[in-house]
Amino acid sequence: MKVKMWGVRGSIPSPGEHTQKYGGNTTCIEIRTDANKLIILDAGTGIFRLAQTLLSEMPLTTSLFITHTHWDHIQGLPFFTPIFAPGNKVIVHGAKDIVSGQGIEQAMDMQMQYSFFPVREAELKAALEYRTVNTDQPIVIEDAKVTGTILNHPVINMGYRVECNGKSVFFTGDHEPYSNIYEPDDSGYKDYQRVVLERQNQVDEAMRDVDVLIADCSYTLEEYQSKIGWGHGTFDHSIAMAKRVGARKLVCTHHEPTRYDSKLEQVFNAAVTRNADASSSLEIVLAYEGLEIEI
């Protein structure tokens, strides 16, 4: 199984001279199974560059898994070239919106209204299918299996575990570590703590013994204190999580868009140094556009 990063920034694209080393495109990950089946995780602006490499493979069939519908994870989808060509098939997977009751198709329908884009979804030439991901129903794509797990974010965010011939990758999308909203002496603290531990255990089991964990590392510990509830993790949280679940490699991604390359390296190295005990058994890398991992 092969993994390639096409977009590693969070929140908004941040192109320019100060982000050239790690890249300024928002989230998109390409996975190739051992049978060369194409699985794409998220459709941030990085999906446009991926699309250009797929032109020689058309007609093609691809399975696209959307973690959630915040703009930085879907804004590249209308520019995914294969959707404009007949003979291609794109199967878009995502969670059901608990507020509207609709599936992932609502995001595509709204995104490609004339108010936002000159080509309507009905005018696309490729065959598009939409499938709702349920956490208790793994999706089989020839030699691979994709399983969704709900993580902690202000909207429904589905983390995905991709398994192929005994190898595995887990991508969190956006995820904030679970925490208790009550103070220890509040009456609701103990009951809520049970909920926190239950949810954390569920997520830990979904990630258990994964070969590659690709995780949201948006903030430093200091920044996080003013951003609790925004739905993002820190380098330290993700390192602790990776160690806890027995991951073999941690890929830190969803880089804060205002953090230029030099500062990004600085805060990453500081976090690795603080967690030197974890790095003895865990490989920790900083995601960049073009990063390729073979499992």
C-alpha cells in the first residue's frame, strides 16, 4: 500500500515563498492499494494537483472519502478534473449530516450551485455516486477495507482506517482530544468523564496498532489553551495518542496556515524533543506535499 500527501495545510490555502518547503494546499491524501485501486482522502485544494497526474489513467474509477464538509476539506472537489470527463466514475463517501438528515451529496449539490461555481453538478460528464459511511459497516474496495470512526470536531468528522493485506493507515481529518467540560468538583464531572473515556477508548481501538497514523497537529500546547473547542489537536496530543494506540509512524499534518516553514519546523522539533520517550518506539514525521510512504 502506498500513501502520498497532496495537501497538508489546514483552514485555508497558504501559498507563497514562506510555505514552499511543506506546501500551501489544503488536505488531500492519495492511497494506492496493492492492487493499485485509488482511494482519496479529502478534497482540499491539493486534489487539483493529484488530478493532473491522473489524466493518463482515464477512464478511471476512484473512491473519495470526505472526513467532513468544512471548506478546507472539500474546496478542491469542483476542480477534480476526472469529474468532467465521460467514462470516469467517482464514488464519494461521507457521513450523514445529523442536522439536515442528508448524506454527503448535499455538500456537492450546494458547492456547485451557480452562486459558487459556473458548472452545475448535473452538467458533469463523469458518473458520480454518493454513499453514506456508517461506523458499523466497513467498505470493501477490492483488496482494501475502509472503516469510519466519528472523531471530535464541531461538525461530524469521520476518521478513516484503510487496511490492505495486513497493513493499515488511519487518517483523523480534524480531531480534538476529548476532555471534560466540567471542573473536578462539579456535580456533572464524574458522569461526563465516563463519556469522555468511552469515546476515547472507541477512537483508540479504531487506531490500534496502525502502521501509519496521519493526525491533525494544528496547534502548539500554548496556542491550544485559547482554542479549546475549535476541533483541532496539538503536536503533543497526537504524539501521546500515537504512542497510546501502538502506531508505528505518526505523520503530523493540517499545518496552521500562518505558520511558515521555518516556524513549523521549530515547533515540530520542540514537540519531538519534549516527547523523546515516545520517539524511541515511534517514528514521527512532518507532512509535506509530495511525501510518499510505502507500507
